[in-house]
Amino acid sequence: MNRRTTLTALAAATALAGAVALGGCSSDSGPALKVDGAFMPQPVGDMAGGFLTVTNSGDAADRLTSVTSPLSDDVQIHETKNQKMRQVSGFDIPAGGELKLERGGSHIMFMAIKKRPKQGDTVEVELHFDKSDPIKVDLPVEAATHNPAAH
């Protein structure tokens, strides 16, 4: 191999290595989640509902997979379809979109609560996702009839 062929091969190999390295990089920043509008209506029995909105301003989807709370050892996520509530394994949060957990629809369900919080209290929850780190949220306890969607 002469010097020119060696330099050409070296330049080609360097360019290929750079392209492979850049190909591994991506402008995809992943999900960027924010929670707002959180609340819990004051429970009247041994179960309670939780409501909030998760906004994803990122360019990748994520999925809410579970919720934990000191209020209950059994916190479920439910969807409501055809006026029937059922437990689900998770909710998708699209890139650039949102997940609304609201009265009459999808929501958090606290089964067999350990104590009944009163209006003015807050209930700590932690939201768990497929891709994002968990998010801790304090749900303010509102009047049993509180429904911000009605306003």
C-alpha cells in the first residue's frame, strides 16, 4: 500500500467512525413530564379517587405504570368506559400531549385507605413511568363535590 492509499483509507475509516458515532446520538430528548391540576375529593368511605393532568412536552412518549401512596397499600389506576370502571396496567402519555385523570374518566383509585383525609389536607403520591423518573405529587384534599371540569 502506498502512502496515498493509506491516507485515503484512513480518512474513509475516520469519516465512517464519525458517522457511526453521530448515528448513535439523537436529538430525541425523551419525555418531559409535568403534573398539574392535582386534587382528591374528600373521601366519604374507605376508598378515594385522585385526579391530575400529566403533560409531556418532550418528543418521546411515556407511560404511567403505577401510583404509590402512604394513604393506601393498594393504589390502582382505572379507566371508565361505558360508565364502567376497570383497573388497567397503565396509561400512555403521547409526546407533545397529555394524560388527563379526571372525574367520570380515567383516575387514580385508593382502595382500603388507612385514614380518611379531610378537606385542606394533602395526600402524597408518587407516579411511576416506563421511561421517566418517578414524580412525587401532593394532592390537596378538596370538598367531596369538587369538580374543576364543571367550571
